[in-house]
Amino acid sequence: MVDARLLDREEQIVGALHQHDALDLARRLPSLLVAAKDVAATVMYGVHGRRRAGVGETFWQFRPFMSGEPAHKIDWRRSARDDRMYVREREWEAAHTVWLWPDRSLSMAYQSTLASQSKLDRAIILALACADLLVRGGERVGIAGLTRPVAARDIGERLAQAMAEEAKRPGHEAADLPPAEELAPRTQAIVLSDLLSDPDAIRTTIHTMASRGAIGHVVMIADPVEESFPFTGHTEFLDVDSSARLRVGEAQSFREEYIARLAAHRDAVATICRSRGWSFAIHRTDRPASEALLNLRMLLEAGHGTLASGSMA
């Protein structure tokens, strides 16, 4: 039998490591905020502009009158200058809410020598850069399960401070999936995670979030080593969430099966996203963060998540 005292000791060690990593994240957040602002500056100004038809006071454009529309919509002054009838459209003015969720769990802290930064740092940088651009476009932004949505100029500082305070809470352990809560219609969600959780848990979370019509964009963040599995010979693999470890003598013999299982897992996650009309993409940490941010910008401007799954790598 395993000594209970040994198990308690291992749990204490794991808990101490969790706390150390959380405090380290809190210390790094100011520099991550600076990096996020730099990334946002490389992407076109105004990520989610409001140039679309809707209820408002500001003139947007004239468009041809369509059969079946009420006659009172016709702009007779503009129509008098042409042989067609036109409708005056006003600019849409209702702010949207966008929920961000950067995965801060322990598995995200991984960084190989091939990556420019850890998965955790990349997720936070992308989240803060998204927040900055979205607020510039007039939207409300919040972190799911942590902050309320606001449209403040200092949104990056607010979100970074909230994550720092969360990380400093004694005994806090970050979840590996966003809260499985129903989001309001016409809201959007951006999930930035390595998504190494069980597909059933991912399905439950996404289906719940999307159950009322919310649109989502899922970015699976991967370290290049996680895709190539370059390990050979005697190798020891450690579980960051526990004291479990696996020692193998010929690591290269697992490569083919590992890559096949990873592909199957990603296909499962992509299928879950598509089933709710959410977008899905993969972003590697050896690629510039601006690539992923630009792709998210286009998805948000499109206003839907039904674009084909792809790669941001």
C-alpha cells in the first residue's frame, strides 16, 4: 500500500508549485500588458467597428429600395436625383459584449526551446490585445467568470489587475476551461487555451455557452514541440497538475501514436465548435502573436463564427 503520509507530502509539493506559478504570473502581468499593447498596435485600428446598418442617429449609406419594404423608408430627396428609389441607412450603435477567456491553468505554462514564449503568456497577450482593440471599436469586454464587461480606455490595465489579484488569492487554482454558463444572445466569446481537456468536458462547456445563440471563436494554442514530439531515448514526462510521471525507454516509439491521437483530439474539438457555429483555429507559439490577433479581428468584424476551421500557425 502507498504510504498516506507520502501522498500528503506530494499533494503539498504540488500545491506549493501551483502557488509559486500563480505568484510568478502576477509578477509578469505588467510586462505582458506592455507586450499586448505592442501587438495591438501592429493590427489595424478599430477591430470591431460599427459600420453596419441598424438603429442609430448617424447616417451611414444609401442603398436601393427593395420590393416589399415600407414606403416611409424611402429617401425621396436622394431618389429624385436618379431613376431608382433609395433608402437612407443609419449606423448601428448598440455596443456588443465580448467575453474573453485566456486559459491560466498549469499546462499553459509550458514553453519549449522552439517557442518565443509560453502558451500562458501568449494567451494573456492575445486576450489583452483583443480587449484593447475591441474597446477602441466601442465594445464592452470582460473576462468570463472574473470581471464584468466594460468599455473603458484602460481595459488592459483593468483586466491585468483582475488576473493578478486572482492569481494571488491563497489556494487559487485556475480552471482549464471557461465557466459552463449560458451567454446572452448577440454576445461573442473568445477562448484562448491549449484545450487539452477531455472532449466531453469541452463539449459541455461550449454547448452551454452557445445555448442561447452566443457566437464564439476558439483558438487552440500549441507549443511546436507538442506537435512534433521530438523526444528520443530514455525520457521522463511529468504531469503539471499532479505528481504523476511516466518514464519510457524509447520515447521515439510513441511518436506516431501520439501524433495520431493529437490529430484526433483536435478534430473532435473542431467538430464541437462547428456544431455550434463557432470558429476554431490553431496558433503555435513559435509564430507572431499578431497573426492570431489579425485572424480574430477578421472573425469579429464578420460578426459570426461560421468561417471554416483553419490554422493561425
